[in-house]
Amino acid sequence: MQCIIVEGKADVAQIAPLLTGDVHVLKTNGTMSEVALEELVEPYAHMELFTLFDADYTGDKLRALMNRLYSECTHIYIDEQFEAVEKTPRHVLYTLLHDASLHVKGDNGCNSGREMNGNKQ
């Protein structure tokens, strides 16, 4: 099982359609203390952990904190041109998630399940 940690509900809304149902998505709601982050993540610590944070100071701080608490965590980085996960195009996020070996949907999530391989579902 896998778990990905993001910053906020807009990030969850952006990546959730791309992921299969066996991937747990947690949100930090922005800056967190070490204790609060550990309380959030600890129930999922037995899973394969990933982070996807914004390309900013807060994202860097959260990555450093996750590194300290869960050194085995895989960090996924968005390009600085997008600034935030919520501003990153879904097809770019799909590629990042897929390349990090997260369980993603086969249709890249961009069709919302309505159309796959040019055929209406």
C-alpha cells in the first residue's frame, strides 16, 4: 500500500483523480510542527511514503521535516514554473506520479473515466 502527503485540499483535488483507490492521500493543511506531522503520518508509516509539496519555502520545510522523521520517504518535485501542486497541469502530475512508481489510473486521470483510448465509456 502507498501513501502520499500533500499540503492542502486543492492539492488533494488535483491528484486524487489520478490515483488508484489503494493510495491514501494525506494533507498537512500547510505548515505543521514535527509532532503534528508525526501524528498525521504515523498510522501510515508501514506503507510506502511519498510527498508532493509546492515549490516554495513551506514545501521545502515540509520535505526537510519528512526527511528527518521518515528518511525512506520518496519526494516528488514539481517544476518551479508551476509554483504549486494545484497549478500544475494534471498530465504533468500524472507523469510525475507514474515515474515515482505510485499506483496511477491507466487513462492518466485526465479523462475522468469518460473516455479512454478514443472510445466513449
